[in-house]
Amino acid sequence: METNHKEVFLKDTANHSMKVVSDDGVSRHLSFTDNGSSIYRFDLITWPGHLCFSGDCGTYVFSRLADMFDFFRSDKGEAFGVNASYWGEKLESVCRQGGYKRYESNTFIEAIKDHFKDWEFEADEGEELSAEEVKAKVWSDIESDVLSCSEDGNDRAMDAAMNFESGYGHDFFEFWEHDLTEYTHRYLWCLHAIVWGIQKYDASKDSDSQAA
């Protein structure tokens, strides 16, 4: 079952509030906690050209615009308009616990299955095995020689696929193009936190302006 990272984040931070530690132009330090608890606490710290997310779920540093709040703001004001791929390209530093992408064996298995199902084999005249029998044999070899390595990590799994030879014209020569990784929960949680935190900050600024 696929994780709904938005719902998880909202549940984890249901009682969080914002504390403005410092706020000077594009240099800011905002802290978000549940009444000061360290559980799911996170801080957003910006300085010219950079934003640092730091807290209970890791540390990530991004760099793109002079004011990084502008970079992460949603044009529609929606709290969870995250762009994991594009924003990941702007990472300068990644959490050492969990990173931002990791190899997933299920992604590898599904990629192998998708690759194989598109293969068509036509038996030559005089071939001892029918096309269906050949495909069944090749798939059995794939299961034993390739899929058996799915839990051994990205490099081992990729090597097993790239080195596979069926003897019937099927191979994974182009398989190196597949991305066998998925974004980590920590990274996606962090992105939701950044956008949500900026929205809270903007709302407080609007309130201050109306009260003035």
C-alpha cells in the first residue's frame, strides 16, 4: 500500500505551532514544535541563496534563489504542491540518515516484468519449443538469475539484469536507463514541512499587516 506522505505529515504535526526565532529579510529562523517537544520538531533557516531544513526527520540544504521561500511557495497557495524531482536537483546537502532517494526492490521487480512482457518471440521452423514454452523458460531463468538478486541492492540487481543472456534473443541491454530508486519518506516529509511552514509564516505576516 502506497504511503500518503501528506496525511502522515499532517498527523505528525497536528499540534505544531510556529516560533519566529529571527526574521531579517531573507535571513530567517523559524521553529515548529508541539509545545516545545523534540518529537517531529523542525526548523527552517534561510540565508541569501539557501534554505536549511533541520530537525527530528533529518537535515537538507537547498540552493536556488536569493529568497528560498519564493522558490518553495506554491503559486496557488496550496500547502502541499511539492515537486520532489525538481527540488531534489537543488539539494546542496542531504541527510546522512535516509538520504533523499534509495533503491527499492519492488521497483526493480516491476521494471523487469514490464521489460519482459513487451518481448515477442517467434519460434523458427524446426524449433523444439513453442513460443509460449520459450517465454516460460526464459522467464524461469530470469526469476532464478535476475529477480533472485532483487534484495541485494541497486548495483548487484542492475549487474544481474545487464549480464543476463537468455539464448533466445532476450536481454536487458537497455536496462541501465531504468531508475530503480524511490524518494525516501524523510525527504518527502521534509518537503511537505517546508511548504507548510512557509504557508504558516506567510499567514502570520498577513495577520500582522491587517492588525497594523
